[in-house]
Amino acid sequence: MPEQRLLGVYADSHAAVQAVERLRGRGLVRLESFSPLPDAVLESALGSRPSSVRAFTLAGGLLGCVSGLGLAIRTSLEWPLMTGGKPIVSMPAFLLIGYETTILFGALATLLGFLLLARLPRRPPPFYDPRFSADHFGVLVSPGSPEEAQLARELLSAGAVEVRLA
């Protein structure tokens, strides 16, 4: 049997933030929010941490730099062209290739990280209310214990327009 969850619908972000703070004060940590626009106050009330997409960007950039420099060095060592006594491996000329592959691999890794961490593409959950994309905010509570009536009263007292089982 799927887990019972409560969904509170709020007309403004202040009421949603108040509900999240009350629920977190009760020790509930499995909370989710839905909002029509990014709200830093709501995210901080939920205890959100910074995205780890930047780790993908760093890894992609480092891999790109090493790959670009490695490709240029390996190619010049395989087919050496002696030109006027210049060295075969000339780093100033290869830095441009390393820079370009750093940018390319970093951008591709950022896109991949975003898609993986955002779990895209995906369908909205069945309880998703279209008002969350327009002008309302939602707070989803996964209680983990049969205290639904008390949680519903808590959500309503925080200013919920509607509370329903999800």
C-alpha cells in the first residue's frame, strides 16, 4: 500500500513558509514544496542545500582540459614536425586546445548533471495541482505515522486554502 501523504495548498509563500517551519519544528524532515516561482525563503525553510551540478561541471572541465592537452601532445609526438628548431611539444600552442575542450566538456557535463539530478524528463505526480504553476504554493508532508488529523489541523492553522490526501 502506498504511503499516505498530506498536501497543503497555500495562496501565498509566507503561509507556506510558516507551515514548513511549524512542521520542521515538530521534527518532520520529509517535506516537499511546489511553487510557481523560485522562493529562497521557502527553500531555506526546507533546509535545501546547494545543487551538486557544479561538481559535474568541475569534473567535466578537468576531464576536458586533460583530454585536450593529451590529444594535442599525443598527436605532435606521433607525427613530429621539426620547424625551425622549435620544440615538438610546445605548450603555449596547446593551451588554446586545452581551454576549448575544457569549456566544451564542462558545458556538456553541466547539461548531463542537470538532467540527471533534476530527474528529467518526468511526469508530474498524480496529486500535482495546476495552481502550483500559476499562483499557489504547495507543501507535501510524508508523516510516516498515523497522525494525519493532527498534521491536517497544523497545515490549516498555518493558512492552507485546502488540505487533502495525496
